[in-house]
Amino acid sequence: MSLTADDVKKIAHLARLGIDSQDVESYAKDLSGMLDLMTQMNDIDTDRVIPMAHPMDQVQRLRPDVVTEQDNREKFQAIAPQVEAGLYLVPKVIE
């Protein structure tokens, strides 16, 4: 599929993009190449291709789900200006 300069200008207008007039032909060539590639990919028979989540056959290493840090909540709230029921109180900012 070959795009014209008018097509590129219309696409740029719809996408709210500003394109310099000297770059329009370059964009038309690049976009036409992308659309040609999509057409070629659409014509490929993929019926026997198995879908995969990742191109590499890998397994993700998982760590054990255990607590590794100390609970410093009381220490941090001891130096806070205002605390109530374990929550930090902050002044109202928005009316």
C-alpha cells in the first residue's frame, strides 16, 4: 500500500501531530513500508504456530514469600507530628 503526501497530512491532522512540509515525503515512504510489512505478515500461514508468552523457554525464579524486614512502624510514628489509630494525620490541603 502506498501512501501519498495528502494521506500523511490527513493522518498527522487526525493524530494532532505537526509535521514539517519537507518531511512529508519521508514519512509517506516510511509509513508505506510499514503497511507493506503488515500486509506481508498478514499473508503468512500461522495455523500451525503455537502461541507463546515469551520467545525464550524460561522459568521465572521465585523467592520464598517470607518477611525479610523488621517492623519499624512504632519507631517511625513516634517521630511523626500527628498519629491516630496507627495512621498519619496530615492537614487538609484541598477545600
